[in-house]
Amino acid sequence: MKSVSHRIPIVVSACLLGWKVRYDGKDKRHDRALALLQGEWLVVPVCPEVAVGLGVPRQPLELVSGAKGVRIQGAGKKGVDVTEALNHYARQIAEREPAIAGMISKSRSPSCGLAVSLHDPQGGILPEKVQGRFVHSLLECLPGLPVIEETDIDEDRKWQAFIDAVREYARHR
Ligand code: SF4
């Protein structure tokens, strides 16, 4: 196993690591992700929603398209808008962990997912899918950062492509 200082940091949605941080108080532990991360990688767990002060359990969030662009706020127009807070947290992570070379993200999450349902202001679902607000901001800070969702980890070809991209990204930073 490599020493900590030689491992490449990879951000991982904390619920995939078994942390009970989801809105419903549960986790989404992904055993294969945990096994694959042994050894070579330095895991940087993040739960953006908890990091910006939302509790566990909490009201679920959703993405809404409006005059100010895509916002993340309490589902059903209830609750807080945490768009700016998540943007700020993503910038903090990028500054605090400048060697980050990849992310394993939770699919369909309005914070962490890569292709998430988007609502109109009246609550209807729009046809397009967009990035969750945390991962979107992280990619603005770290352009080209390789990101894989847990739903793709079980495909060896996709996992290997991700790892190759992470090594390449780390080499060119
Ligand atoms: S998907 Fe992201 S924001 Fe939601 S519980 Fe998991 S780590 Fe937290």
C-alpha cells in the first residue's frame, strides 16, 4: 500500500462510504467502490448538504430552473435555497485539496449527481438533465476533473477509463 503522501486524492460522496448522511438518515454504501479505493487512493469524503449546515434527516432538495439559472432548494418550493452555499463549499474543497484528481459521486443527487432531473418553477419536470450543484461548481473550479457515478463503477471498462483519466489528470496538475 502506498504511503498517504503518495496517494492521489479522490473526492467521494460520503453516503457511498456508508455514512448515514442522506436526507432520510440512511446511507448508500457501495461495497465495490470501497474495495476499489483500497491502497492507491486517498479518499476525501464529502457530504455537501451536511457541510452547508443541513441536518440529518432533512427535507429533500431539488433542482429548479428559474430567472437566476438553476437553483437547488427544498423540494416542493419549501425550505431553503442552498445554491450559493454549495458553490462556496465546492470552492473551499478545491482550495483545501488542490491535488484532487477525481470524484466518485452519487447518481441522481441534486448536489452530487451528474445527470439530475430539473424542475420548472411550477414544479413540472423539464426534459433535460443537469449536473448537481456541488459537482457543477467543483467542475468549474477544477475543469476536466474526472467524475464517475456509483452506477458506472460496476462496469470494469468504465472504472478503468475513470482510473486512467484520474492518473492522467494528476500527472498534468
Ligand atoms: S448524495 Fe451527496 S449530498 Fe446527498 S447524502 Fe450523499 S454525499 Fe450527501
